[in-house]
Amino acid sequence: MSGDVILKVSNLAKHFPVTRGAIFRREVGRLRAVDGVSFEIREGETLGLVGESGCGKSTLAKCVVRLLEPTSGSIIFQGQDISKLKGRALREMRRNLMMIFQDPISSLDPRMRVNQIISEPLDIYNYGTAAVKRARVHELLELVGLRSEHFNRFPHEFSGGQRQRIGIARALALDPKMIVCDEPVSALDVSVQAQVLNLLADLQAEFGLTYLFIAHDLDVVRRVSTNVQVMYLGDVVERGTRDELYDSPRHPYSAALLSARPEADPRAARTKTRILLEGDVPSPLDPPSACRFRTRCPRAQELCSQVTPELSGSPETVALGEGHEWACHFPVAQWPLATPEDIRLANSSKLGR
Amino acid sequence: MTETQVQEATQSRRLLARQRKLRSFGRLTKEFRTDTAGVIGGVVLLSFIVIAIATPLLFSSDELDRTLQIDQPKLASPSGEHLLGTDDKRRDMLAVLLWGSRTSLSVGLAAAVFAITIGALIGICSGYFGRWVDAVLSRIEEWFLVIPTLPLAIVLVTVLGGSLRTIIIVIGLTSWAGSARLIRAQTLTVKQRLYVERSRGLGAPHRHIIRRHIFPNVMPIILANLTLTVPVAILSEATLSFLGIGSFERESWGKTLEAAHAASAIRLGAWWYFLPVGILITTVVLSFTMVGNAVERVVNPKLRER
């Protein structure tokens, strides 16, 4: 089902300068929110992007839709480098690249009615006469499972799931090729999450949409994604197809994330072992040298602070032609970790820090 | 659908929209009615406005012409014939006051609208565009904030000539800066909202964002500010007239005070010459302020908890 590469991001970085002084500004530091990220998405695919809070997921998404100016790197969308587009060309690009936000209430203007909200993109791009636009809004309402009588209501009259549906209808208004979903369901109840995810999947099947899907909920990402990418402190630490990554995570951080996932079955939960990471995520103002995860990694060794591990697969995965890659000198070999003994084995390469 | 069905559908939709508007208006007025001071101010203000509008029916403008009043007593104290006495030009004080209220209220309103228009324009531009636009506009604002208003107004009126229009312009020019500040601040917070960012992500031009998102969301602040600027403008008008640099065309409250001063009304004990005017000015200014505070509380839910 994978088609041509629709989005190719190379070495994308977004640094926020930290300045001091009102008149004579001087830069006292740089917050490296996203630091040299590269990836590709093929048409019709969903790339899931996971990572804990503050790892640069949302910054990456905003750079991709050009809500933030990337510091360096290139973003090739439909064969065109959009990282430096301006004016009319930027507007034309935006028609095809929409975004859905996390918080469905604050992303809807409280003083606008649903029809105004959904037809806003139509107004901006002069879609047609008022009657044509109205017909399109009704069509979109139906498409996302809202009713025509919702046409004239205000956002505060809706439930969370319905608001997110409004956000989706609005993103679909101009028939985009790709939608960046920034935590689209994390503000919703679990049952409503499922409905919205199903809606997104249906729309993808119907219109051949491509998604960049950001979430911190691993199960949500597993459900929607074709490929998954794990971020830590502004960088990608592991990526692969969904099943490769969930069935045999190789990077210790991915393994820790997966082991921390809540288990629905209480019996399984009792025997489940977790890899507990020590400490907090280091400050992106001053990330650790070489491997950024080494300060919290149970497997870290001397080498990790000297040589930056590159994203690459093992000889076997490369030979199999799999796209599974990780950035670690001492990847996890065995998964799942069933007993504490396994964890000790998995961490056995740890020779002291 | 047939033609008539479509028409019916549109009609019912319009009806629904109208009902909803009425309901939300009802909610706001209900909120307003819980504010006793605001209600009192509103009632007082409303009666002032009604009387000002009806003045020509009560007193003909001939009453103001001193050449037609030679048969009247000079500086007479209140009586059945002249409820508030007469002034040194033998005119009926009540007529003078009511005709003056027309000028004072309309000049106050017009000047406030003018001031808020400038303030909103500059505040929104400065808050929305930021950077050097904000820097330049903010410096201009500060200049108008720190400069002593009265001397500036006196100079401006002297230069531009003392017509009613120049008074309005001068008051507007000297009192927009404060509201520009407030509107700028509100614009800054609205600008950061997610829906503005999303609109930007859609490729919306600045004009669209300002008109569709920023303006409707700062409108409540603009309204509250307007009602709070009117009393300031009325006072300014009275001040300028009292100083003798107001409009020479029409009677106004400030001018009455000035005339009372010139006629040494206090020394002569003609309290009806200056007291009612003073009370009127104070009452109108106070009720405008009370209404303004109530409006501000209604449109700004954050103030309600206090």
C-alpha cells in the first residue's frame, strides 16, 4: 500500500535561542528542541511519533507545517523543499498539508459558529460562492459524523469528541494530501478516542490520506501507525515498522517505554516487569554528550559518552531488508522481559558507570 | 428540495439564529442586572439621554437667545415660573442646562468613540504585528500618556480653532493612549491562542486573522473601555469649556460653569447658577462609570470572582 515518498525530512533542527538583556540581546544558550531529525513518509502511510513530554514531538510537527521556522535542515513535501517557501507558494503548499491539534476547545475560536469554523479554510482559499461553501460544510459535517443541525452552533455546545470531529472536518475541507495530527486523541475519553481513531482510519482509506501521527500513548500509536518512530530529547532513537518496534524494541529507551505501558489484563499486570528509568530527562539546553540517553540508560558504558551512536540496523535486519533502525551501541537483544532475571540479563552489559 | 422548501429551511435557520442571539443577549442582560450599581447608573443615564433628546419639545431654542429674554428677571432665584431660576443673561436655567446636556453628552460620546477607534486600531496593530511596529507605536502611546493632557488640549484647540468638531478631535487625540494599551494587551493574549495559530497554519492572511479572530475577541474590552472613556471625555469637554476655549457655537455644561464664574455667582449667592450644573456633571460621569464597570464585569468573567 505504500506509494511514493510524500514527505522527506532531512537533518531538521529547531533551536530556540535563550537570550538575556532587553536592549543588548545576547544569546546565553540554545534550547535544542529538535536536533537533526531525518525521516520519510510514503503516501497513504501513517508514521507514529512517540516520546515523553518535552522530547520535541510537537516542535517537529509545527516545523513540518511551517508554523515554526526550522533552524536548519530541509523538508521535502511532494518533491518541493518547503522549509524556505514564502508568500503565495507557502499558501499553496498549506492547502495540502493540514494539522489537527491536541486541544479541541482552544483550537476552535469561541466566537465563531461551527459553519464559520469549518468554512474558514474555504474562505481563505476562495473555494466558491456562499452556496457552494455551505454545501461543502454540510458534506464535511456528514463525513465526520456530525449532523446538519450542528451547523449553527458554537464550539462550547459540543462534547470533546464532537469538537475534535469539527477540527477534523476543518482539516479535510480543502482535500489535503497529508494531515499532521498532534496528539489528536489525548484530551479525549478512552471510548471517544476509539471513535475518533476509527474516523481517522476510515478517512485515510477513503481519501488516501497520509498521517504524521503524534502521541504519547503507545497503544494509540500502535493502532493507527504503519511505521513508528521513537524520539528522545530532540532526536530519533529508534524506528521501524509497527510490529518490529512493538515486538522487538532494540533501543533501551523504547524498551523502557514499552515496559511502562499499562497492562489491561490484571493477571498479566502482576507478573509484568518494568524497566524503571532513573532521574529526569536532561535539559535540552545542555544535552549530554554523544548518546543523549546515556545519563538514564541502564546499559550505558564509557563508549556512550564518547561516540554518538548512529541510526542503523543490525547485519541481520539489513540483510532481511527491514527498515528497523536504532541508535544504540548496546541494543536490547531479548524481548519481552518476562522476569526480573531477564532484566538483569538484559542489563548485563552494564559494567559500572 | 423544491424552491419553497429551500426557502422555508433558510427561514427556519434564520429564526433559530435570531432566537439564539436573543437568548445570549438575555444571558448578558441578566448578568448585568445582578450589578446594582450598574443598573442604577444605567437607569439614570437612560433618563438623561431621553431628556436630552426630548429637550427641543420642552424648551424652544429661543429660550437661549438673551435678546429675547429682556422681559425676564435677572439672576432670579428658583420659583414657579423658573424652576431653577435665571442666569445673569435673564435666561431660564433649566432650559440652559437641558440644552447644554445635549452638547455635553454628544461631544462626550463622539469623542470617546473617536478615542477608542484610534486606540483599537493602534492597540490591535501594535499587539498583533509586534516587533518594530509595536516598538514604534508603543513609544508614541507613551508620549501621549506622559504628556500633560490639558496644556496639549489647550494648544490644540487654540491652533485648530474652537469648533465643536475640533473639541471632539482634541479630546479623542488626548485620551486614546490608555485604551490602546489595554487593547494591545488583550490582542497579545488572543494572538497566542491556538485557533489563531491554526488559522495561520491554514495560510490565512493577516487581514483575515485580525478581522475574524482578533477583533471579535477584543470587542468586549473595546466596549467596556468605551463606556469608561465617555465620562472622561465629558469631563474634558466641561474643563475646556470652563477655561473658555470650548465651542462658542452652543450651550454646554462647562460653558454654564464658566458663565457662573464670570458672573461671580458664588459671591452673589446665586447657588442655582452653579450647583445644579455641578451635580449634573458629577451624576452623569458617575453613572457612566458605574455602567462601564458593570459592562466590564459582564464581558470579563475573570473580574466576576472579586
